[in-house]
Amino acid sequence: MKIPAIKKLIESYSVAQLQQAENELYDEQLPSIEVEGEDEGEQLTHIIAALWIKNDMVASGSDLKTSLRNYTQKVRKSID
């Protein structure tokens, strides 16, 4: 998971575009948007993270920095 790649997705694409790219990867197709990542798994991770953060920003009224922090804390807790 690379934070700069996630931020780029958040700033460049809409929720609908990210969801389409997510579905394309699930269907083993190339995403219709540019997604950084070494393989399909990392690309999917970046898309899922970007979607979670965008949705959190809307739901909580948070800025990007706060929602990104919330996401990384969530990931850390799931690893512990």
C-alpha cells in the first residue's frame, strides 16, 4: 500500500470511476483509469482505500488528511 498512489486516485477520480476500476479488476480486466501498483492486488488495494477515504470524507465531513489518517489507523488495528 502506497499512500501517494492512494492520494493520486482520490484527487484524480470520482467514486463512480473508482468503482468501475474496482469491478474491472475483479473481472480480471485492465482498469479504465491509471492505477499505480506492482500488480493487480496492489492496484485493488489502492482503489479500495481511495473509495473508503472518499466515502469517509463525505460521511464525516472530514478533509483528506483526517480521512486518510482514519484509514491508516483502521488498517493498523486490523494487523495487530
